[in-house]
Amino acid sequence: MNFLEPRFEREYQALDARVIGIVAVIEALCRSLYFAETTVTSVWRDDKSSPHYYHRAVDLRSNHMNPEAVLHIVNLINLIFPFNHNNLQTILWHDVGRGWHLHVQVRP
């Protein structure tokens, strides 16, 4: 796994252990099925309305996977790790104006 910025590696260590475990599965799937690496693009944010603030979310990307492969990973992770709260998902693939990425989150 790569980190877009050095501080993301430090922030990653403070994440909820469930997020780290899910990311390890994502990384393993990306490597074994698609020979692709992931890059952490965002960890902690100073926004109390975001799960990133509470160390329960991380953003990832892989520039070496086509959309079908990414959606395959998204569907597998949501099947294995259901969020089961307010119709939210454990992993989303979306663009909020800063590029397509995977958003991984866990419940409080």
C-alpha cells in the first residue's frame, strides 16, 4: 500500500482497527485478483460531521483497475462487511469533486 502524503501513513496507524482490517482485505483482493496496488489519499479530516474525524474512515484509489474491477471489489467488501445502518455502505466508489476514489467506513 502506498500513501499519497507522508502524514497519511502516521494518521493511518490511528484508524479504527476495523478499518485497517477491511483495508487489508481490499489490498489483498486488489493485488491477488488484479495485480494492482492501492494508495491512501485521505485519512483524518477536521470535520466533525465526517467519519474521518473519528478515525472510522479512509479514502483509497488504484489507478491500475478498470471500473468493472473496482465495482467487483466494492460489491465483495459490502457483502463481506455489511454496514447495516441507515442504508449506508462500508465501501463506496464515488467522486465528490476531487476524483474517483474508494471511501471505506465503519459504524461507531
